[in-house]
Amino acid sequence: MAIALGAFSVVVSEFMPVGALPQISDEMGVSEGTAGLMVTLPALSGAIAAPAATVLMRRLDRRLAVIGLTVLIAVSCVLSAAATGFTMMLVSRLILGISIGGVWATSVSAAGRLVPARIVHTASSVVFGAIAVGSVVSVPSSSLIATHASWRITFVAAAAVAVIAALIQALAVPKIPTADRVTTADFRPLLRSVPANVILAVVFLVVFAQFSAYTFVVSYLHDVTGLATGPASGLLLGYGVLTIVGNFGGGALLGRSIRGTVIATLVFGVGGLLALSAGGTVTALVCVGLALWGLAWGNAPVALQHWLYTYGQDKFSAESVNATFTAVVQVAVASGSLLSGVAVNTSGVRGSAVLGTVASAIACVLALGFMALSARRAAAQEAVVAVSHEEVRAAALD
């Protein structure tokens, strides 16, 4: 739980600006599309930090790594709260990105090392559940605080959460020596694997879709759907609660069928974003879209990561898989928030939701096609093996 608390503090710090985006852009004198760089830049530095941290910290006790990275979150948030201009804000967010990449590259594997092998997927769900809870807290609360007090207070609160998390980790987490000391050579088999890269492409598209729409979801609910701050925050709170339901419900389903869980997650994601982008001013349809979207996103990270882990079992280093997954996720976050910012500046807030819907649909089609092709190949191989066994049996009888 202490490691999950660190993951919670990462999410709170990373997505606080989403809820306060209108207020920050007004005070800093930049457009909302440009203000979206507060999400883009930490994701970019996180993408670099994930594999770099895995290699550089390969000899370091994972306990010390997790605590140090959590402390760095607090430092970044304090700098954000004190920012006097947009440049200083972006520098503080770049520092946060180092923590984001490092925490994601170490937390899931560290949590898995603290429990028996049979419940590793449960430990992963707890860590990813912290993401969902962080989403519940960060965006609605920062929106309300920024509206009724100051957006700077949201960063002070995020810093306090990180400090508390670091203290609890220092008290509760035991030593966690590295299981495998990763070098750059450990990444090559994964990066050369065509099936693994297809799965990573699906991961990229799903996360790209999420942050294309989510970065400007507050502005969307205000400007397109026409909701005031109170109702919009209520809907986002409901969305967040459903991500928690999706996370733990999907985690339970993974033990039965990874393939089925991944398919359901992708289909729900497309349906939710389509309802959101098409609904626009129809509040009921927007509510349905947020509900489906929340259920899908709650389970997406854990389902997609386990899909990749299952494929790469005994083929790739577990920590290299985790670091690569993290890097792809952060590049997708950066790309989605950046391009949706461009869409918002050129075609309005609704463009961010449309962009997310298109990316989500492509991810679903790619995944279903890959699964169908893999199933055909597996069936063909089984048929060849069966024929070979029959031939051997016939030869023995002769």
C-alpha cells in the first residue's frame, strides 16, 4: 500500500493542472492549448527517465529509489506553486517528469516483489488502482479549489501528499534488492519483437486517445456541454469512481481471460469516447460516454501491461518490459496532450474529444486484427503438430 500511495501522489501531481487549466492559462497569459504543455512536458521527460532510471538504478535498493523519487515530486510541486511565469512552471513540470518515469518504472515491479507470485496481478491492480483514485481526487478537486480559492493551493496540496507518501514509504517499505540488473542490451529482444511492438502500438494509441480527450475534459464540459463548475466536477467525480470500479473489476477478470478483458476494455473505450464527442450539448449522452470511458480507462493500464507481460513471459527481462511500457505510455501522454492542444487552438475544444475517439478506434481495430491473426497462426501450428504426431504414430505401426 505504501508503494501504491507513491503512485497516487504521482497521479495527483501530474494531473492537478487539468482541473485548473483555465485559471492557470488566464494568470500566466497563455492559451488553454498552450497551457496543455504542463501535461505534455512531464510526460516527455518521463518517457526518457523510465528506461534511463531502470538502467542507472539497477544496483540500487528499490526502496531507496521509490522514496527518493517521491520526494522529488514534492520538490516539483513546490516549484510549480511558486512559479512566477509560464517558463518556470514548465521547468518545474520537467522535473516532475523525472519522478513520473522513475516511479512507473520501479513501482509495479517493486510491488510484485513484495507478494507471492500467485497474487502479483492483484498487487499490480492495487498500484494501478492508486492511479484511478488519484484521478478521482486530482481533477475535480483542483477544479473546485482553483475556482473558489487559487490554483497555487492545488500544487501545495499535491506537495503535501507526496511528503506524506515518502514518510510512510520510509517507515513501511522493506529493502527490495533488484531482481535482475538491467542493461541496455536487455531492451533489444523486446524492441526487435514484432508482436511485442504491435502490443506497444496498441498501448500507445489507447493512452494517446485518453489524454487527447482528458487534458481538456474540464474545458469540454464547460464550453461544449455548457455545465457549471459544480455539475462538471460532479460528473468528473463519477468518472473517477468508475475508473476505480473498472480497475478492480478488470483486475479480477484478468485471472479468467486476458484476451477477453483487453477486448472489453478497448470496446468500452471506443464507445465511451464516441458518445462523449458525439454527445456535445446532450448532457445525458455525455454522462453515458463518461461512464463507459471511466470503466475502460480504469482497467486499461493493468490489462494492457499484463497482455504484454504474458506474451513476453520467459522471453524478455521483466524490468525492461516495465520500463519500455512506461516510456511508451509517457510518449503517448505527451503526444496526446500536445496534439489535442493544437486541435483546441485550431478547431475548438471539441477537437480534443474527436481526436481521442479516432485514436481509440484505431487501437481497437489493430488489437482485434492482431488477436485474430495470432489465433489463426496458433491453430495452424497445432494442426502441423497434430499431423506430425499422426505421421510418427503411423511410422511406428509400420
